[in-house]
Amino acid sequence: MTSENYLNHPTFGLLYRICIVEENQELFTTLYAQRVFFLVSYNAEGLLFQPVTRADARLTIDTRIRLLRRNGQILESQELQSTMQKNFPG
């Protein structure tokens, strides 16, 4: 079971975490519109919000799904696939 994670962006308000991308980096989207995406990196100095296009966000999620499947994390990949279908229908 996954937990929901949120961040507060200084301009765009509440962001919802879609997935972990790699260590210290996660993909977030705006909570209500889910049209603006950010790669959020964090370290001892704080958070870095990097806006990404919708196409790049989709590619990032697809890459993460493939990595999870390769690592045998089938349940996590299925959950992320469901999340992808909600954010990128069709």
C-alpha cells in the first residue's frame, strides 16, 4: 500500500507526488489541474523545483514502470501504471 505525499510549491500551491524517480528526486503534479509537472530534488540545502513538460513527465513515469518491472516490483509497477492512466488517459 502506498501513502500519498504532498508538497507546497511557492507559486502553484499544493503538489501531489506521482512517483519516486531516483534517490532524492520525485515527480509531482499540481493537485487540482494535474497539468503542470515538476521534478523535485532535495538535499541538505532544500528543495529544487524543476518544471517538466507533460511529455517528459509521461516518459519519466514510463521509465520508472519499466525499472520496477525489471526489479521484480510488480505490485508497485501496477500501481504506477494505474496512476499513469489517470494522469494521461488515452
